[in-house]
Amino acid sequence: MTQHVSQAPQLDSNGLRQALRIAGGCTIGFTLCKLMNWPNGIFFTVYPMLLLGLVPSFNKGVIRQFVASAAYSAFIVLILQGLFSHLPVLMTLIIFASFCILFYLMSSGGAFLFGALGAVSLSIQLHFASHVDQASSIYPLILSNGVAIFITIIIALLMHGLFPDVTARPMRAVPHKDKESIRHEVLLCASVATLSFVVFQVLDLQDSISAQAASILILFSLCFKAAGTASWQRIIGTLIGCNAALVAQLFLYNHTDVLLFPVAILWILSFIFSRFHILGGGPPGVGFGVLTTFGILFGQSLGPGQDLIYSAMYRFSSVAVAVTVSLSAVYVVHRILNRFSVTRHHTYD
């Protein structure tokens, strides 16, 4: 009798090269940020992960969407902090409208990358900008984000030049959606994203950027049922990522001031978990959650004289709470919107 032994799934040639691009890209961004002593290392470490992980191919259209998303989020932050920071209600309404535009582009399929990157970038910059002392202090933040965008594009071009795809990738078909479902997804995601911002401001959770980013990332699925799966995957990914960071700290011990050591560990971890992300088929799942978790930890919390232990433990607990609360809000808003025919979600009912 012949026995069939199941084998673990393997990366194809294109997948292997994408994993090398992700690992190399985030490592180069992290290294440049630490060598140049630039602030906001989260931008330089996570942006390459997003661009190289969410988009396997790279062309002028991708560059345009990436740059446009950065310009859009920077413009919104400058306008809000410069003109409306003393008017919280009006500021909240503008944030809601800004998220509506981004999620509409994601839901309609017109410019998914623009919407996704813009939502993450806008959320992160609003979080940082809301905790500065003066309006003029947001300019270094905007400048840092702009430099990170430019560096990320250069890194992406370099990585695609060094590790190009072997075979052409098939084009992904954009699913057709009726207008009611699009309205449902836009209002649902924009409402929860805005609510996330308001809650983090009211509770003054200055050190919880990872939790707020997680509450936005689970909305990429755009609907309640898929958001449930995305939330569970995000929590598992964060748990694994935080534990990976703790293991990395054991190897680093008190040698974080020797840049070569964290650089080597970041490359190894990002390459290993890029494999799980790519084998998942491309959409953000557990593997992508792991990547962005320790990308945020390395970019924001790791430096000379610093360690990852407290940050990792706090980050998992805050992300777990934020994702649970966000998913509860998604369910409530989903049920309310489905009561009206003009905003009923037909695809998953």
C-alpha cells in the first residue's frame, strides 16, 4: 500500500524573491534610519513591509498611488492641526470624511493601494500629531514621513532590481459590487476608523500606536464577516510577533547599540515570516500581522540602551484589547447599516 505523506507548502520562485524583497527592504530602511539617527523609525521600517508585502509587482501606477497616499494624509494632518485643532467636533467630521474617501477607493477597486496606505498613514500621523505641544511641531513629522516615502520607493526599486520575478504574475480580477454594498463598506470602515481615533484621543493612549494601527488594518477586509477572521489573525500575528521580539531581545541581550546585531535579527525574522505571508495568498493574514508587529517594535522601540521586553508585552495586550473593541464596533455598525436598504450589504448576507 502506498502512503502519501503531505508536505509543507513551498514558495515558488516568485514567492521566494518577494520574501527576499520584503526582508531586504525593511532591513535597509531600519538600518538607514538608525545610522542617520532619523526620528519616527516606524515609517522607515514598516513602509517597505507594506509596499513590498501588499503589492508583489512594482510599476509607475504603484508609485503614483504610494506618493499620492502620502501627500493626501500629510495634507489632511496639516489642515486639521493647523486650522481645526481647537474645534474637536469639526475635526472629527473632517477625519470621518477623509476616511470615507480612502475606503471608497478601496471598496470600489479604483485605487485600493492608495486607500489602504492612505488609511494607515493618516491614522499613524494623526496619532503622532495629536500629541505634539505646538502646531509647528508637526512639520518634522510630515518631513520624516516624506523622507520615508522617498526612501521606500528607492528601496523598492532596488529590491525589484536585485530580486525580480521569474515569471509574469496573473492580474487579479476586481470583484463587482453593488452600490448598496459599497455604501455599507465605506460607512462601516470610516465610522470605526474615526471612532478608533476618538477613543485613543479621549483616553490619551500616546504609546499605543501599534494598537491603533491594528484597529485600522482589520478594516482592510471591508466587511464584518471577513473582519472577524482578520481580527483573529491580527491577534495571533501580534502574539507571535511579540514573542519573536522577546526571543530577539534574548539574543541581543544588552548589545542593541551594536547595529549589526539587530539588523541581522530583523532580516532573519522578516524573511521567515514573509514566507507565511506569501503562502497565505497575498491578503494581510497572520504572517503579515507578525511582520508589521515586530517591524513597529524594531522601528519605534529598539535603539541604543533600549530593549523590547516592556514594549512587546504592552503591545500585545493593547492590540488584543483594541482589536476586540474594534470588532465589536464593526458588528454594531454593520447591524445598524443593514437595517436600511440603501446601505445593506448583499455580498455576505
